[in-house]
Amino acid sequence: MRQSRLITLLLTVMAVAAGSLAVASPASAVTLGLLRNYGNGLCIQPEGNSGAEGAPIVQVPCDRFTTGSHNPFQEWSALPQDPSGGVFYVQNHGSGFCLEVDSRANGAEIRQWECNWISNVDWSAGTTPVPGTLVLESRISGSRGFCLDVPGASGEVGLHMQLYRCNQSEAQIWQPFRD
């Protein structure tokens, strides 16, 4: 239920921002919380809780559900990149860096990088067949059609995330979770 409200909030913020062309300041960040894969139940974070620019993004057990602790490296927010709200950064709470990819090709590794004006850190919310979930679609170089993906839909802990042609499979569906 909370996830459904969170998605509704995110979409509402984006819609309000898109409808307000005279907005003087950018829309506010929306806390997504954990980004848990719908298919395998694992969360994404920088490898080893790294605060280093360029660290790969991997999947691991969600600390909140396994140990009860709140790991800031497993927490994410969507920061609108422009007044339309349709393109945003996905920023990690622990490192302050954003999801990044440097190629629009199947298998390109997802890393964390400075949140900046380069399109490598631009994302949009793609369509998903599962209520209360989202698909993160890369907007690198203005492209569309490539999504944050779990390689082979694997449940392997420590697996590096990749960019892959959007296909609405469980490997590309993410459940935001926030207390």
C-alpha cells in the first residue's frame, strides 16, 4: 500500500511540475527509499557501500528486511532534472551520487556518478504491468528504450546491474519501499 502511494506521489509531483511552466524553482526530490527488484526481492546499492564516484551498482539483500537496520546506501531519491519533472536523477542517500551509465547498449554497467547536466545520469519512469512498481528508463543522449536491469534476472548477491533493452520483465521492475 505504501509503495502504491509513493508511486502516486512521484507521478503527481512530475505531473504538477509538467503543468507549471511558470515555476521559478525546480520540483522537490521524492524519496523512493529502497529500490527492491520485483523478481528476486534484492535491493540495489553501490558495491561495498562505497562513497566513491564510479562504484558499480549491485544487488544485495535489503538490510531493512534482513537485519532491521536502515542502510543509507540502499536509500534512493528521484530529483527532477528539469521543470517538466519527466526526467530525473536517481540519487543515493549514502554517497550523494546518482545512477549513471556511459553507453546506451545492452549490458552497459550501471555505476554511481556525480549528479550533473550530462545525460548519462538522466532517467524517466517507464511503464510497468505491476501496480505500485516502476521501471527506470535511461535517457542517455536523449535516448529511450533501455532500462535498469538485473542481468539474466539472476538472484545472485553482488551481481552488477546493467542497462538492457526495456522488456517489462521482472528483472526490470522495481518496488520502491519507504517506512
